[in-house]
Amino acid sequence: MPRSVVADSLGVGVATGAYGVSFGALATTSGLDVWQACALSLLVFTGASQFAFVGVIAAGGAPLAGAATSILLGSRNLFYGIGLAPVLRLRGWRRVVGAQIVIDESTAMALGQRDRDDARLAFRLTGWSIFVLWNLMTLAGALAGTAIGDPRTFGLDAAVGGAFLALLWPRLTAVPQRVVAVVGAAVATGLVPFTAAGLPIILGGAVAVCVGLLLRAPDASHRATPAERAEGQVGRKEERP
Amino acid sequence: MIWVGIIVTAVGCYALKLGGLSVPDRVLTRPLTQRVALLIPPALLGALIAVQVLADGQRLVIDARLAGLGAAVVLLLLRAPFLVVVAGAALTAAVLRLL
């Protein structure tokens, strides 16, 4: 259903891209100039890492300490890339360019699709719509400082949570997926107070995948059916209801 | 010096993104890789939802976002379309914050 893929991807793109305004405003109030705020959004383009960099600078940390924190948080994009690679199968310059939009939302939207064409479409539309809007809104936020209102007033933070849940929902029809999702959520929640922002997601996801592998390991007699293998190829499981 | 930090961050973050996409085919077709690839989406989505809804920096808070997620659950049970679920979550949180 390409039409729904287009609408869904652009919807997530708008809701997420609007957050750029809060980053731009926060960056300039933390001591960065407008160019530096815009350079971070253009070149780094992964929200949690950008906020972390600005946070370290605001706290009086060294720029390289900010860079280290930022890159550590960006490590989850490595795992997103591994999940996306068999679905997108990008080659050459498409991979070089596409890599820049490997982020939370484009990954979630791509892996939520039924087939490979839809996944590619969702990845591109979500990623690039966020990229364009995120950068424009960063500029607006940086120029306006804190004058522009908080996107939370419009519930945009809750919208992203709702979008992730809507993507997860159709995958919960089998027991291993349910267990893995709940373990991921529980471990991530438990780690929030004790680890730097961004780490709970990657650690929660990693622990949940390990638990999922243990769940299936003892049952050596169960081989994946051809259909399951095909779905595995495109990184996809259940169909939407 | 801030520019040095920005460039280092940009190079590092881009390398991680490109690195994930560049894992070779023969690794991707291994059964273990395929099982892991199948488990990664629900694992990360579960973790993303929890952090998105409950975390405020390093604190856990219960606020309008959780109500928004509750609204999303109800709408999903009613088999509402994706954008209705997203808009419902946003509207619920926005209205609660107005009160």
C-alpha cells in the first residue's frame, strides 16, 4: 500500500522534524552560534547525539568530551544499519548518501513495512523529510532562541511514542517477539537513571535480542519455514492486521 | 575548538551509520544473522517506546506522554489507522497539558 507508506512516513517526518526547533534553540542558548547549531544538524544528524554534544558544552565540558559522548550515543545507528542492510541493499553512492539518514525513525518506519519496496520507500521518505525539516527548524530555533514555543505543547513528544507503538503492534502476534519487546522496554527503562541518554535504547535492545536467541536455541528441531526465512531476509515478521 | 568537536562528532557518527550498512553479504545470509535481524526490530522498538515515553534526561517521569501512549493502545485495539493513532496520542497529551 504505497499510498499509506507515503502518508505514514511523511507524518512521522513532520512530527520528528519539528523537534529541530528545540535543538536549535537549546544549542544557541548553550553557547554555540547559529552556524555551529546548523552544522551539527546537517553533518551529525542524529538527534540524541546532537543534544548530548550541546549538553556537554553547556555544562562546561571540552568539545572533544562532547564528541566522545555524542559518538557513543550514535553507536546504535551501527546496529540500525545492520538491521537495514538486508532490507535496503544499498550499493555505491546510494549507500554513501543513504547512510546519513540511518536514524531511529527511518529505521523504525523501514522495518515496519511488509515488503522490500515499501521498506525502501519508507526509509527514504521518512529519513529525507526529517532531514529537510530538522535542518530548517534547527535554523529557525537557533535564530529565534527560546522565542518559539515548546513542541511539547502540541504533544509531539507523545506522538513519536504513539508512532513507535503503532509500528511495534503488528509484530506482537508471536510469543518470541512479545517477550523481546517487553524485555527491551523493561531493561531500557531500568537503565535510564544509571546511564547516559541514548544508551538505554541500545543496551535494552541488545539484552532483548540475546534473550530472544536463548528462547529459540533449545528447540533445535524447529527449523524456520521457507516463509519465515523469506521474512527474515527482509527483516520483517508478521503482517499488519 | 567547538568546530573541532563538531567535525569529530560528524565523522564518527557518519562512520557508524555507514559501517552498519556495509556489513558483507556472506555475514547477512548466516542463519544466526537472520535470527538476530528478525529480533532486532521488536527489541529496539520496545526500548525506544519505553525511553521516549518515560525518560526525561536521566529521570523516569510519568506525565502526559504516558496518557498519549494509553490513547494509542486504545486506538490500536480499535484497529485505527497509523496516523489516527499518532494524532490521537499527540492530541491526548496536548489536551492534558492544557488542563
